[in-house]
Amino acid sequence: MTGLKNQGVPDAGHALHLLRQMLRVRRLEEKCIELYSAAKIRGFLHVYIGEEAVAAGVMETLAPDDAVVATYREHGHALLRGVSAGAILAEMYGHAEGCCRGRGGSMHLFDAATRFYGGNAIVAGGLPLAVGLALADRMAGRQRVTVCFFGEGAVAEGEFHESMNLAALWQLPVLFCCENNLYAMGTALGRSESQTDIALKAAAYEIPAWAVDGMDVLAVEEAARRAVDAVRSGGGPHFLELRTYRFRAHSMFDPELYREKSEVAQWMERDPISLLQGAMEAAGQLPAEDWTALQADVEAEISTAVGFAENGTPEPVSELLRFVYSDRPDDGNGGTGNAEATGNPEATGKGRAAG
Amino acid sequence: MKTTYREAMRAALRDAMQRDDRVFLMGEDVGRYGGSFAVSLGLLEEFGPERIRDTPLSESGFVGAGIGAALGGMRPIVEIMTVNFSLLALDQIINNAATLLHMSGGQFNVPIVIRMTTGAGRQLGAQHSHSLEGWYAHIPGLRILAPATLADARGMLWTSLQDPDPVLIFEHGSLYNVAGEIDDDAGAVDIAKAAVLRHGDALTLITYGGTLPMVLDAAEQLAGEGIEAEVIDLRSLRPLDEHTILDSVARTHRAEVVDEGWRSGSISAEITARIAEKAFYDLDAPVERVCSAEVPVPYAKHLEQAALPSVERIMAGARRAVGAGG
């Protein structure tokens, strides 16, 4: 299944870049867990550890003006799309310097500059958005691609099927990336789906679909490139089922009663980072000093990001009602609806200037 | 010129499509069928299937696609056949349209307009007849409009399309055939303020949407009894133009709220509470409410009519309010 064997990789420089990308996500999230345990971060925290090859491989194939829609397990997608680790951590700290000024948290990272449309925590709720973003591109005659990530749990939702149908019916430029990590929270795929071959579901809507080893970043990248190119050149929606595994608990509250430790251990033998690292090392493509330098670089990036988040400022409570409606230049209070919304006369006026 | 509510809506759609290339209409049977209430009849021929876009029966899918298209720079108008069907799209309307701007820290506003039919009175039973606009008005992030007049049917759409945030327009099914005169050059209207449609000093009748015609009728008949009622058409349920309500109550000292929605936890309850909070000392009588009976809307004509507000009930409430207190 995997193309990663001990004969090495075709382009060591590029592979090193992918290794770096995966490691950046891994170290960021290990730090998140640490900060969560130290109560610096609260709310839900869903880490992507074990699945990094998926985001790393797919993001590599996108152009700057393409769009990305992701789920609540999206720290890695945001980071690899170009949102800084500092802005991500500051968001989890609930600080004004966070990518959503503390309104979103771990599950709702957004970034207009990189066209990163969340951070969607309703399972399958992001799929219709991706269809619409692609519809807008089609109607405006733009050659852009919208990539939509979702877990295999989403395929049980009606919104998944409605979105497959709309995208195929209208031949929209969307790439659907199903991150099949085998568990919808604690419910195994085989316990929730009558048909467990997910690519078949997309094929039923006449969408070209294929399954990919989601632990092999090179295989993911190759499949994604093929699919993205097809979508961009007018081939309609495409679908990838990326077979992967979540090494950690669903969230920080999950006691993992639903799976055996031996199963986790077995999958960890195919850790996407170790797989690539091992293949490169065995072929003499990853000198020890390069690996050491890479780790040091990543550690430095994360350490700087933690410092940025630590030194952030809480969003002022006077801004509480901001962004419920768009700021409007004519009313000077962040939208006509805001003051009204609470019936609170104190909500008008100060600190609510537009822009 | 002479027009109907339906024709005024259609003129508004045509006007918007002509003025802005980003505008398109999407929904079930809006194209070939001509719209389930014939609002978009003829527009497919004029604008083509890309911009008058028929959808499958996938409310969540196409409402969500409308939200995505709005994020992508378009100005979609999404038509949902009835408010009851909009419940299939609640996830998209409430979890996405109403929240994205806030969750993203102000980065992603959603300029979508969602139109739907609301209300009872046509013997369509409990899955096609409810009035849930007040329920939507509970949601921060949405703007909720209820055009009740021909001028508003003609003018609210364009203003809504200029709004950077999601706007839901509720069209009461009984209004589509209402005919009357509007100005030849009728166009965009404000969508923030309530309108005082009749002046009077005996009490304030507050309503919106489908019950406006019966409230105006009741006010005429009350005038014959010597009770001059002021009539407020709310027009917008969120934001609620509290100022116009309180200003009127300060002059009339009595109020009656008429709402086809159910009474409990409703927009009529909200209005009544605000009067109690902010105009308590202006009141000379308890606030009266005329709402629908708390029952799923029944089919049989006599049962349905018994469940809904009526001119008689409105007049009875007004007489109680005027007769009470000093």
C-alpha cells in the first residue's frame, strides 16, 4: 500500500519540507496538550496527532487563492495553510492576538488572508459551505479550488449526501477529503455504517473517488495533486478517502474505552513522521545533523509561538458584542443590531467604533 | 400603479438581478415551475438557469451552499418553500450564517438573503402553516424582516441585499394576492424602523406580517365605536424598533400585541416584556395579546380559524384595554 520503503524518496529536498510540515503540526499539538494540562487552554481540544500526513500532503497542492474548509480538529490544517502558530495559540488562550480575537478557540480557527474557512464544529456542516464557495467561483469564472476536510463520521449526516449531490449535479470545483480515522468520537466505522467503503459513497454520486494511504505523506500529496489538477481544469468534484488513525484520545475528556491499546500501538508503527523519516534515513537522505537542525527549528517556532500567546492581551469585555453584526460606518456602535440585541443601553457607544 | 404583493416581490427580484451580477436566486422550483407561490414566474426565461437556479430537495445543502456562495463574494437569494421546511436548514442558518462573523473575529460576514413563506389560513395543516419568524428573531446575528405592505414587498429585498449580514425575509402566504397601488418609482426602503400606519390616541396595536390587514380592519371598526387606535407595523422583528413602540405607548398608555405565532416564549412576549420593562409607568392597563392557540395548526377550516387571531379577538382585546384602568 505504501510507497515509502527503504529505498528512499525521489526528491529528498521536498521530502524534508514535508517532514518539517508534519513535525510542525506534531510539536504544536504536543505543546497544546501541555498547555491544556497547565490550564492555559480550556474548552474542547481535539488533536490531529497521527493524521498529519493528510493535511501536509493536501495543503502542498493548493494555490494561495484556493479555499480550505476544515473541521474542529483543524490546528494542523490552519498551520499548514499559513496561519501562524502564534495566532493559533493566542486564539486558544482567548487573546485579542488570536486569529479570531478569542471568539473561536481551538475548534473555530478562521483566517481570511489564507482563505481558511474554519474550524467547523458541526459534523458535516462545512460541506455545504464548500459547495457554495465553489459555486461562487464557478459563477464568477474563477479557476479556484475549494478543499473540504471532514471525518468519516460525517458520511452518516444528511448534509454529506446533499453536498455530494449538489457538487456533482452542478459539477463544482470542490475536492472532498474524507479523513477516515475509523472512529466517530468513540463509534467505530463498522458500528455506524452499513457500507464502510467510503469512496463508494462518493462514487454513487458520480464523483471520481479513490482511497489513499493517509499515513504516507507522499502518497497523499500525489493523490491530492492529481485530484486538485483535475478539479481545477474543470473535471468537477473529486473525492479522496484518506485512511489514517488518531493516536490520541478524541478530546481531552475521552477515556478511550472503545478501542484496544494494542490497536493504537499497531497504528503507531505507521506513524507518518517516522515512516518518512525512516525511509529517508535508510537511504542516506536524512543526515543526522539535518534532522537535529529540523527539530531545533520547529522547537524554536513553537517556543516563539508560546511566548507570543503568553504575552497576548485579553480581548476587552467592552468588545463583547462586536462581530455579531458587521461594523457599520454610519452607526458607530458595531451594527444596529448589537445594542438592540440585549436591550442593554450600555451596549451602545464607547469602544464600538467601526473598523 | 396597480400591483399585487406577489408582483411587487417579483419586481424586486428582477430589479436586483438586473442591478447586480452577483445576485442569483436559488431554491426548490424557483425556475421551471415558476416558484411554488409563483413569485419567480418568468424569471428563468429572463435570467437563465445559472441565476435562477433550481435545487434538489436539500434545504440544508442549498442554504449552506448559499452561505458559502456569500462567503465567496456572491449575493445569493435563497428561497425556502415554507418556514416549516426551513427547519431542515436550521444547522446552516443558525450554526453558520448567524455565527461565522462572530466566530471568525469579524473576518467572514455572510451577505445572504433567505426568503420563505410563513403562516396559516389556507388549510395546509401543521407542517405547512406555522409562524416561526419570532423564533428566528431569537437568534443574534440574523436580521428578521416581515414585509406586510406592497411597498415593503417591493422595497425590502434590495436593502437586504446591501446588508453585509444574513437577512431572513418572511412572506405570509395570505398576502401574495393582496392588490393595491404603489408608486411607479417604488424602490428600496429602510429595514430598520417600524412604521406607524394609523395614528390614534386610545391604544397602540402592534403587529407585523400576515396579521397587519386584520389589525387595520379592526382599527377601522374600533374607530366606529369611538376608539382611535394607533397601528404599528413592526416590519423588522430583529432588530426590534423599540423606540417606535415605546414612543407610541407613552402617548396612548395602552397596548395590544397581535402575533400569529404562539404566545409562549414568543416575539409577542418579548414586546410585552420590553413595554413592561421600559414603559411600565406609562401604562394605564395591562398589555393585551392576541396570538395563535397553542396547538399545531389543524386542517379543518373552522378549527384553523379558531386557532388564529381574528378581527373579533383583536377588537375584544382593544375594548378590554380601553375599558380597564383609568
